[in-house]
Amino acid sequence: MEWHSKGNVILVGSEDTTCWMFNADSGKCLQVFGGHGASVTVGKFNSSGNKIITGSEDESIKIFDPKTGECLFTFGSDSLSESAIHSIAAKPDDPIIFLAGTATGEAFMTSIKQKKVLAKLEAHEDSIESVTFCDGLPIFATASMDSTICLWDDSNLKLRHKLENQV
């Protein structure tokens, strides 16, 4: 579930292979995004709010136009791993870059504009459940069920630190 940064619009993934966009004030459904072959596990607006990025148990990521509902591009298991997508984050200062985390512990930095994977990041042993970009520093993070958080350098996509839960 994700709120649009500039309005009362909410995006919600569904087990029925779709993602829904609602007006939170009226409750009206504004758009339904389809095309995945399994549950939609994550949905996000890009940083400018003019694209929707969805991830699914079917191992794909889809980019949609929120106004028309049209699927603009699909990243499938041929360009990603053969694993469900569990987390997505949009780069705050670049509306075409996003980061995705998978059930097998891989993360992918991806470009909407170039329609390609820029980097495959490997440092986790288990599912990546959360990914995020830092607003003030050139760093992003991936958090895994393996009890680790990896901090990555955004300029060279190299691992900076691996934080481990000691509990």
C-alpha cells in the first residue's frame, strides 16, 4: 500500500493479480492495473508520481501510466532473478530509477527510461523485505529476513556496510 506524494490517492496490491488506485476522499476506484500472473506484493509511485511500479509473486515488475492504466514496460525473470518481488523503492531525486528486492535476497537497480537493469546487488542470504533511498546522502539500504541491513553507495553501487542484528 502506498500514498501518492501529492494527493489523496492510495495504491493497493491484490492477491487477484491486480493493483488498485483509489481516491482516499471519495473511495472511488480511479484505475485498476492488470497483467501480472500472480499476487501483486508491492506497488509504488515513482518520485515524480507519474509512473506506478508494481512487483509480483510472478517474478516480474511492471511500469504503468497511472492516468491511462497502460502497462509501459515489464521487467521479467529474464532480466531479474527467478524470484518473487517483495519490495520496491523509487529514487527520490531521479524519477526513472528504482530499486527492487526479491525473495531470494537479490536486489536490482533498474532504469525505467533505459528499460534495463543497471546492477544486480548480492549481499543477503534471505528475502529482502524492505528497500529505501536516503534523502540526504548518496546511500540506499536493503533489509533482509537474514537479520541484516546492507548500506550501499549510490554513486558506485558498492556495499558500504553490512549491519547485523545481534539479538
